[in-house]
Amino acid sequence: MKSQFLISAPMSGSGKTTVARGLMALLREKGYAVQPFKCGPDYIDTKFHEAVCGRPSINLDTFMASAEHVRELYTRYGSDADVCIVEGMMGLFDGYDREKGSSYEIARVLDISVVLVTDARSAAYSTAALLTGFTQFRKDVHIAGVIFNKVGSARHTEMLRQVCDDLNIECLGCLPKDAALEQGSRYLGLDFSEKAETARLTELLEEHVAWKRLLTL
């Protein structure tokens, strides 16, 4: 059975695009055939997915297409892949009308797990309230675990892992603050006008994220 998951976040700017692109690059380096997808009509991130994965990234959009068509696209393009990675848009539940057209809806339509990328730079135990809300808000989607981004120290990591232990949520990684994980926003996508530090990015993900566990999702 292939691995498949959707990478989302509580809000834009949490680092989901950087994590998604980095995981695609890392898994391809490990010899896996990675099929990328992007929620919504985004036409910028898909180009970077394609550059990393060596195959077209496919938009999945329940505003422009039916749920049946989204499932058909996902099955067709992912059929020969070892891993299917769907990058979400905005926050998990942000759609054109409440959660309609959101990353949550795509995860539900495809029946795949969500990996939540959370910006932890200015919080510790308060993330418990945030994660409780996201995991309890809708029961028809499975949040497999969380990757904390912009973690400041070993002590900060310990505190965030305690949150996950207390909530019985799997901690899939704690990424430290690093220039390789920072990219500026430009229009609807990210600014990659300068060469991305892909080697450093994949090194950080391999060291700090349970990528082998992701392959079991």
C-alpha cells in the first residue's frame, strides 16, 4: 500500500510549503517515486513540486471540480507512485464558504490523513489549546500528527513534545529555526527567486522529522 498524506497548517505562513517541498525532495533522494498534489487553483507551488519530484503536480480543487473528479485525478496520477503528498492551502479549514473548498474537504474527499505543520516560535503549552481545537473541530478527518516549526531550543522541543503526550497526538518532528526553512511571500506563492538551500532543508528534515513514520500513513 502506498503512503499518502496531506500537509496542512492552522494558518498561512506556518511553513507547510517549505516542509512539503523538503519532504518531497528528501523522499525522492531516498529513491521513492513521489507524486505531488496541491489543494486549490495555485499555479506557483505546483511548479516547484514538479522541479523537485520530476513529475507534474496536480491541482485538486473542489470549487472548480466535483468530488468524483478530484478522486479520479488523484487515483490516475498517483497510481504508479510510492508516496502521494498533497500540499494544502491557507489554514486547514479555510475555504471559499466556511470549510467548502478547503484542504480539510480535500482530505475528507480522498480519505487521507493530515499532517499539521504548526508555527511554535512564540508559544509552548498554549499550543495544547490550538491542537485540541483542530483535532476536535471535525471528526470526519484524521489528523495523524503534528510537525512543529521554528522551535527555539532543546527545552522548547521538550515542552512541545509534552503537549503531544498530554493530548495523545503524535509528534512527527520539531524543526529548529533555520534560514533554510525561511522563504518570503510573493503574490500567491513563495519567493524562490534566490536558489533554495535544498540540501540544508532535506538535512534538517531527515534529522528532525520522523519521515519513515510518514511512510506508514
